[in-house]
Amino acid sequence: MFGQINPFQNPKPNKFQPVHKIHITLPSNGNKAPHRSPPSRRPRVLCLHGFRCSGEILNRQLADAEWPESILGRLDLFFPDAPFPAQGLPSARIIYGSPYYEWFQTNEDLTKYTNFDECLAYIEDLAINHGPFDGLMGMSQGGVLTGLLPGLQKNGLAMTRVAEVKFIIVIAGGRSRNPSVANQAYSSSPLHCPSLHFIGEHDELVGADGLALLGSYVDPVVILHPGGHEVPKLDEKAEKQVSEFIDKVQNMLNFQASKL
């Protein structure tokens, strides 16, 4: 689809086994009259980990950054592994043990992708088999995917068999540097999809790409933090911004549910 090249040997996808899933029990409607709005539910989020990491690692990164229950407890998070076993070791900043996975392979300057179509098909299968999901959260390589999937979906190039992505949360991710993918993903921008972006002032990997991605979304919520390529801790101001973003998403979902 995207004119891929294959500088790497194509590994076979691993059989999907969800690493972590937060279970919730939805409140009952009881005997409410049919015309009343359904009760609120937590937004369900497909979480895409970083390059040569895992679903469990992203889960632990959020915990180690001490994101409070007042934030994480309001979201129904699902942490799968990427389809391809890592073809090398993760970066030195990853302190967690194996196994490690990657969503697709890329060259050194991140301009050419391998197995990208397979990656998109795998994510769609996740959404079919474990969704429906309301939104996406992505870190690093998963953040790049999170930022481009709404545009690909709008253009009919990805996730065509599942519900529309209603919001995204991008952590240390940015605009794709692959020209073919970028042309397809951002051609409909700016997208009217609520978006929350965490950008480190000292992120040497995707800092500029993170800023570039902002132009693809209408009214993006941006949290600049003094760290680098990481899941940041939330100070009081950032926690308030994230909480308000979840409020916005929750109100949107409640309104959509009331129209059903």
C-alpha cells in the first residue's frame, strides 16, 4: 500500500497474547426508562507501546511515572504486544526485561518502513477482537502510529472495519518521517479528533516531530515537560490538563450515547 522496501528480513508475527488488561464492571441500567441516557462508562483505550518494548513495559512506565489513579482509573486501558519480535536490543533507557516487540521495522533515519501494512492489519485485528475501543494511546513508535491512524482511517487506508477513533493520547511520539505514509495520513488535516500530546523539552529522538504533529489536529492539548524521551511525571498543572481532556472525551462519549 505504501510502497514499502524490505531492508530487513521479514519476521513472522507472534501469536497475539494480551499482556495486560484492566477489567471493569459497567454499572447497570437498572429499570431506567428507554428514553434516558445510559450511564457513563470509562473510555476504552488501545495502548501502543514503544519500539522494542512490550505492552507490559508501557504499563510499567505509566506506573513508574506515578500517574495517579485519578487519571488512570478513569480509563479502561488495554496493553497488547506488537506483532514482531524485536530484531535487536532496546535502547539503553529501557530498564525493563524482555521479551521485546516492535510494530514495524525502519531504517536509521526513520524514513522507510518495512512490514507497515502488516502492522496496520494487526492493529485492526486487535480492535476487532478486543474492542471496541474509543481511543488510542501511544508511546514513541506507538505514539507515531497513534498520531497517524486517525488520518489513515479517515482516508479509508486503515481500520476500515472498526469504529472511528474518537481521541488520541501521544507520548513522546510525532509526525511520521516516511513521505508516503505522511502524505496518506495527514492529507485530511487538521483532524477534528481530540488529541493530547506529551512532548519532552530534551527529547532528542522525536522532539521536533512531536511539534510537527500538532498541525495535523484541531486544538491539540499540549503538555511540554522538562524531561526527554519518556513517560513524564505529571505535575499539578499537567494533571489538571489531563483530567480536563478526559472530561472532554467523557462528555463527547456521553453525548454520542444519548443519541443512540
